[in-house]
Amino acid sequence: MYILAIESSCDETSSSVIRAETDACGVPQLTILSNRIASQIPLHTVYGGVVPEIASRAHAEAVSSLTYEALQEAGISVSDLGAVGVTAYPGLIGALLVGVNFAKSLAFANNIPLVPVCHIWGHIAANYFTHPELKPPFLALVASGGHTSIVHVKSYTEFETIGRTRDDAIGEAFDKVARVMGMPYPGGAEMDRIAYEGDASYLKLPSAAIADETLDFSFSGLKTAVINHLNTLAQKDLPYNRADVAASFTQAVVSSVVKKLDAALRRTGETKLVIAGGVAANSHIRTALEQYCAKHTNIRLYLPEKKLCGDNGAMIAAQAYFEYSAGVRGDTTLNARATL
Ligand code: KG4
Ligand code: ZN
């Protein structure tokens, strides 16, 4: 079947068409036929972060033509669609409403089933394109600009969040440290790049892995420690090397993530580890987890393709397929929700 999905939870409007089939062994095979993404980053960069009102307007301007292009590129028409998926939660409420209302109109005007999708489960589902052999159960780290959680994926549609950030998301912390160093929004990818040129021993930083029996993180303390250091230097008019700060911060993030994932793997007994979300593109996190799995040979690591880490419609279409197969449908009362 063909599935079209719309993503509009934050600062990327995306419309994608996928083909979903099951092979002779009953394993789902998902193929991306189009994945159009209109990034709003240039609109928000001047403000140093996402402005919700601007985001909603830009989604409204982009969604219709983007969907037309996605169908054209896939070589199908609306009447070929078996389902319309849409990110219904969590995210910026005004931004989500644009996608939800558009998807509702498209689905009900054409008599096509509508499938609401959770954005976070969508990030995890991006991995099924890269690794068609991947099957739940497994453990997933979801790390993005708005969310950071450790999720026990029990089936394609059953999820238990077993660890979470108690304050900032990882991507948010990356972006804030980058901003204080004068780097453009969002600074995560640039922090990744310059960290290679820096000395990670420059700053001793607190761990973001909360020192208790939970699988929770706190990135706010780590971020504040870096920002306080930078403010102190600024007050004294002392110079610093951005790369050293990026390397020290990245090392603290990486060791915190590995620590809690190690605890989560031991606690759940899972042997498959998946990462997802915009920060899953971070090369230092990817390398550290590869090294961890080289040491712990019973654990298999699944890394998503970098281009599928950030927000996109294909990941929503993938999760929509599983929700559709489990009988999930949205009706005319479907609403968007800001929270999980
Ligand atoms: O998943 P995503 O596209 O949007 C949300 O759902 O939030 O994630 C965006 C976040 C931003 O904070 C961005 O700076 C961060 O992902 N990011 C990175 C990297 N690439 C994107 N953070 C660290 N290293 C990267 N290579
Ligand atoms: Zn996201």
C-alpha cells in the first residue's frame, strides 16, 4: 500500500510517500518514494530559536505544494493512497494544527483512512528504512531538539519510556551552548564538527546522567556549567577556544548517554540498541556507541541514516503504517496535542 504522511511539529514542513509491503516471512518492507522537506531554519535563525507563530505560518504556506510535489515525485495520485498519516503530537501546538487540519481535509475529502502518529515514535521508525531486518523488541535512545528519552520498544506500536530528561533536551543543550558562543541556530551540527579540533580535557563538567537508580538525565546543569564558565571569561575579558568548549561539552554528553544506555540495556535485557532523532546524527555519539557495542558483543547497534535523523515525513509514514496495521484511525474530531 501507499502511505502519504505530513510532518509539521516544529520547524520543518515535510510531506512524504512510502510504499509498505510485507515480505514472504511477514517482515515489513518500507520504501521511500518521496520525502520533501521545507526547512524553516533561515526564518528562525535571526531570532536564535524557533518562533512558534512564524513556524505555523510557514507550515501553512508550504504544506499544500509540498504534498503535491511529494505525490508527483512518487508517481502516484491521491486515489492510490491507502492511508494518510500525520504527526498529531507532541510539538508546537499551532504548528501541529496546520498538519493535522491539512491531513484531515485530504483524508476525508477523498475517503482515505487517517492515521495520527506520535512524532517520537516516528523518529524511532526511521530506522526501519535503514535496517529492514530490525524488529521489536529493542531499546531506543530518542535524542532531538525537543525530546530526550530512553524507550523500551516492545512491539511496532507499544512503547514504554523508561528514562527521560528532567529538564532540557540534548539538542536544546547543544544549541544553547552554541548560541552563547555566537554560533548560528541550530548549532548542534557545527558543535559536532568543531569538537574534533578541540581538547576535551579543557573543562571538567558535571555528568548529565542523574546519579540515582533511574534512567533519567539532566542536561540543564551541564549546559549551565558551560555557560557560567563562558560568562566568567567574558566578565574578565579572557579569550577561549570554541572547539575546546565543544569538545569538553560533547565528551560530557557522550559519557552520560553511554552510562544510562548501559544501565538500560542491563535492566531490560535487550540486545538491540537503536538511536533516533536529530542528535542521532552526532558523530561522537555514534562512534562512542559503536565502541561500546564492540566491547559488549552481545549488543547489536542500529544507527539511522543521517538524512533520516532530523524531522521528516517518511518517518511519520513508516509509523503510520504500523499504527494503521494495528487498527488506529483518526476521525473528524482528531486534534493536535502539544505533549506526549
Ligand atoms: O529531531 P530534530 O530534527 O527536531 C526535533 O524534533 O527537535 O532535532 C533537531 C536537533 C537540533 O537541536 C539540532 O541542533 C540537533 O538536532 N542536531 C545535532 C546534530 N545534528 C542536528 N546535535 C548534535 N550533533 C549533530 N550532528
Ligand atoms: Zn523531531
